[in-house]
Amino acid sequence: MLRWTGLAAAALIAALTGTAPTAQAADLAGVYGAPDPICGHENVRATIQKRFRYQVTHVPNLPDVAIVDFFGPSLTRYHPATATSPIARRYCQATARLSDGRDRSIWYVIEYGQGFASIGDNVEFCLLGFDRWNIYDGSCRVLR
């Protein structure tokens, strides 16, 4: 199953970029801080937007805003699956435009194979200034 996840990620990269990925020693992602097709993928953005909307309507004292756009999604680090850490994780950063016109930094992690009942992937995110209960520590430090 873990090998399939790696192959699925490689196939998705190839499909999105139109090129086959090249093997790199201990670093699938390559250059950090560069635009990343997975971090900016439409499904990832839609998941974050949906969950953020739920958050602002159910957590007291948060402004009633929505994420309307993402700018500059980039990879900040990548942890491949290993024998001691079997979950591959892709950490990303972007700028989110809110419905009130403000731009905020957002950090998120894509955890491969961690969706409902281990089907699909999971996305966790932290929008700067909206982590009222400090789930991701001050200034979203856990996801940076």
C-alpha cells in the first residue's frame, strides 16, 4: 500500500506537469519554496476552503469570512514514508485571499493515505490569525 501511494504521487505529478518525474536521492520534491503542483492542486484548495468555512461558522469570535483564492502555493518540506514513519507528508505554504479583501499566510500539510478509513489523503491547515484554540501552536508553528 505504501509503495502504491508513492507511485500515485509520482503519477499525479507527471499528469499535472506533463513530464515524468526524475529520481532524486532521498528527495522526491526537489527544490523547496518553488511552486508545487500538488500544493496548489484544485482538490487541496477546495478541501481547505470547505473546512475553513466550517471553522469560522462553528468557532466563537472568528470573523465571518471565506477563502476566495490562493496565491503562490509552494512546498516547504517533504517527509517520505519510511519504515519508522509510514505516512508520507507534504508541507505547503501559500497566501490566502479572504472575502474581506485581506491576504493571510496559510500553512498546510497533505498526509497521504490518511483520509476517511485510510482511503484518500488528509489535509490539515492553519490560517494565520484564525487558530483561536492554538491547535497548531502560536503563528501556525506546527505546520511551518
